[in-house]
Amino acid sequence: MWRIGIDLGGTKTEIAALDRAGAVRLRRRAPTPPDYAGVIGLIGSLVEAAEAELGGPGTVGVGIPGSLSPATGLVRGANSTWLNGGRLDADLAARLGRPVRISNDANCLAMSEAADGAGAGYGPGAVVFAVILGTGVGAGVVTGGRILEGRNRIAGEWSHNPLPWMTAAEHPGPRCWCGRHGCIETFLCGPALAADADGPGARDASGLPARAAAGEARAAAALARHADRLARALAHVINILDPDCILLAGGLSNMAHLYREVPARWRDFVFSDTVTTPLLRARHGDSSGVLGAARLWDAPA
């Protein structure tokens, strides 16, 4: 049987199918409809078309920018707000005629990278902490090849903790969309880094490393502040979880200086006489989400 994954994004939805050996046999992308019924229809048609092409049925896993409430079973916390309040797993199961597994997109990232990506090779019981650094910030945890969802299904929601060891200049921090001030996301996301360098309204940070390399002090200073904040935030993770590895995905993960500077900086904040935690770039890049969704049926529920 095929393993089919869906990565449900705000602007695009991707489908991929893995064979028994984990090889990708099919991939497609389509624009995401801006309404709940349209999403159900799109996923249904993508799965049906994929199975017709593959010549057989598959298990279906879906990664979403939110999670299912353990109290109600409804989607919550999705920035694609038309998903919130929907019984997505039940509605997709009815549309496809089979059970569907759903998890947060950062969990799917961690699942993929732990299986055969940058987080593979650390042993069968390895703990992998996978971070998305992009327009938003999120994380997922895999331990022993299984996603750690947590009792409240919020394991990995590290970006909505306050930035640790804030300086006086940082306190109380920007207001977050969640309603609080100083969340890690408000300091580490791409638009926050861009605004730190170029002022309010700036959102694209991708050119900052080249500007810093060319000698621009403003860009270099913003990158240094960002690396220091990321180091403090991840030191908190090491102190609590002590994972076997930490990996980065998302647009900012392409900034090569992070892999040098952040481990050098987090040593001052980790409560240990030695810190050997590797900081790695996700091997599968922006494909990790859909590949991890396809693997949601690999482990028992």
C-alpha cells in the first residue's frame, strides 16, 4: 500500500506518495482554496487522482498549520483561519472513505527528518527537535521514531514561550498574534529579522547575509542579534529536553552563519559543563512537511 502525504499550506497544498521503501513516487502541488469546503474537495480530488495514477490505494496523513483539540476534535490555532473549528479528520475520512491522520506541520517536518533526513542516524530512541524558521516559527518533537504530540497536543509549541534571558532593551517584547508580548516567534521570524535591520514594514530578510558580507554594519548587527536570540531560545530547549539533535527548516534555515554562531552562543546558557548538541539544516528542505505527513501511519497511534 502507498503512503500518501498532504501538506496543507496557506497558499499551496502539496501531495506526495511514498512506496514501501520510502522512495517518492509522485508529487503534485495545487493552490489552496480559501474556504473549508474547498479544502476538503481539493484534498479528496488530489488523493483520488494520485491513487488512479499509482494504481492502488494508500494511507493518508495530513500536515496542517494548527492542531486538533483533544477536547473537541476541532482544528484550532491555524493561521489559515478557515480551518479553525472544522472537524477536519472526520470530514476527510468521510470524503475519502477511510481514516485519516492529522498532525501539525512542524511535527511532520520532525517525522520526516528523523526517518531519513538530517535527524536520522542517532539511534532508535533518538529525540529530534525540528524548528521552522520562516514567516512564522514553530517546532516539532520526535522521539523513538514517533511524534511527541503531548497530553494537550501542543508539544513543540516553543515559539509561544517568552524569549528567555531578555535584555532590558528587549523587554517586554513585541505583541504577538496570540495576544501576549515577547513570544519567541516575534523575535525570530523572518519579518521580525527584516524589521530589525530595515525598520517597520520590512518583511524580507533573505538578502541580509549578502549585505553583511559586503560590509553593511546594520545588516551584520541585525543578524548577530537574531543569532543570539535563537541561541538563547534553543538553550532553553536543551535545558528542558536535551535532544540528540536540533535541526532548522524554513527560509531562514538557509543562512549559513546560524550553524556556526548559534552553537557557540548557546554554551553560555545551557546548564551543563559540555554541550555537544548538533545544529543541523533539514535535509529535505520544504519537502519535509509532505514527506512527514506521508509517514504519519508508520507508527501506532
